[in-house]
Amino acid sequence: MSTREEQMAAFGRFLDVLDELREKCPWDRKQTNESLRPNTIEEVYELCDALIKEDDINICKELGDVLLHVAFYAKIASEKGAFDMKDVCDRLCEKLIFRHPHVFPPREEVGVSTATTATQVSENWEQLKLREKGGNKRVLSGVPSGLPSIVKAYRIQEKARNVGFEWDDAAGAWEKLLEETQELKAELDRGDHDLAEAELGDLLFACINVARMNGLSPDNALERTNQKFIRRFNYVEEGAIAQGRNLKEMTLEEMDALWDEAKRMERRGL
């Protein structure tokens, strides 16, 4: 691995390259916050894809792309005289130091308990965010409205947990999940679409809560299932093509047979 000096030199070189591109490249020169935003979202999703696949080569590549966007926004801001990359780093360091009084002794009393576990650190983090200058004024105000729904639900529950709004144990959350399942079925049986959709939302929220309280990531879990379904469905489709047939020409039983074959191959590591 590289030394700290080598890392700092590489970061400086990166900023120099970005400066030159901003000055000399027509595409880079015309970029704005608004024009970069859609690309930033795409790059973050590409990083997430590499992370879920534990693909170190592409994780490294996608981290570079995300870093480029971070520095690019700072570069645009510096041209307006708003802030620059140093300000970004300074504010980040100040925030990290302030929110980790168990690591960096505060210059004054911050009014939170001593943290010795990861759970206590999370609880203190939320309390400190409410107290810092320019921080969140309400517990849930720091949850971005644009987050994907599953991630947003998880963060909402985490933040509520950190101020004590939580079941005593996972059993309570599990009972709530079973209750919401029954309520959804009742509305489906009644045929009330709007109420059924509302109950489905409650069920999903309860399911995420059960996952969170048992140390599981619902977003990662669902994405793993998405990828598994894609693999198996592709196998079914390839099997149909190998038989010179179209999927629409096959019966469900025939497709299920190929699906089960795909599962057996996965278990054998093929």
C-alpha cells in the first residue's frame, strides 16, 4: 500500500489534472452543478453495484469517478468564490471531530454519554447533529427526501432508534410484521385498492424494521435477490433458446424445471 506522502501527492496531481481539464477541455469547461448532478447519481449507483458484487477492481474505478464529482463541485464553487476543496475537507474534519467526542476530547462539555459501543456512538451522533451549528433541527430532518424508499425507511428507523423510539426487542417488531401481514390480506380480500396499498407500505416498513433490528440490510438483501433472480431467469431464457423455443411458448412447468436446474447449479458452484 502507498505511504501517506504518496497518497497526498496523488491527490494533488488529481486536483492539478482537474484544473487543467476545466481550463482546456470544452466539455469540462461547460459543466455546471445542474449538468453534473444526473451523472453523479449514476456514478454512485455504479459504485453501489460494484460494492454489492465485492468487485475490488471496479470499486476502485467507481470510487475515482465519485471522487471526480466531489472535486468538480468544489472546483465550480471555488470559481464563484463560495468555497474550495480545502473548505470541504476542513468542514468534514470539524464535523467528524465534533461528533466523535469519545475519540477527540471536546474543548467543552457536549452533553452526551460516553460511547463504548457502536450503538452508543450512533445514538450520540444523532444528538450531536441536533446541537451543532447549522445542523439538523429535528430528528428526521436529516433524512434526504430523494433517498430510495427502502434506504429512507431504514434511516428513519435508525434515527428514531437513536433517540429511544424503539421496540424493547426484535420480538415486538416481528409481531408488528405479522399484524401488518394480516391487515394487508384483509384489505386485499375486501378489494379496497387504496387501503391495500397503504397496508402494503406498512408491511414493507415493518419488514425493514425486523431486518434492521436483526442486523440485516434490507437494501442489500433485496439487491442480492434481484441479482439471483436475474441469473436464474437468464438461465431459463438461455435454456429456451438452446431448445429453439421462445419463453412465451413454454409452459410454467417447463420454465420451473429450468429454474430448479439453475438453483442446483448454483448450489454446486457452477
